[in-house]
Amino acid sequence: MPYVSSSAISRIEWSNGTLSIWFHESGRYDYYGVPESVYDAFLASRSKGTFFNYHIRDRF
């Protein structure tokens, strides 16, 4: 369970297409059908919040 450095996000996990994101303010949310390549790019991104807004939110 990778903990990340972000003002909005504390942890990111991926398993069998389910991306779990723990937000500091609102807790855990699960996103389904997420390719592992998106998870890898999310972990590598400089800004986790920006990546989430452009590549995950309202897409999964």
C-alpha cells in the first residue's frame, strides 16, 4: 500500500482493476476498471491531485 506525498491523497492501491485512493479529508474511494498502466502513471506523477483530476475523476 504505497503512501504518497500529496496534500489531498494519502495512499493509492491497485488490485485486479480496482484502484483504491485514500483522501485526507474524505477517506477511501474505489474506482473500477482502471488499467494497471494508469495506476503506474499515477504513482509516477509529480502531482497526484492533478493526475487524479485529469485521468481518473469522472472516468472510472
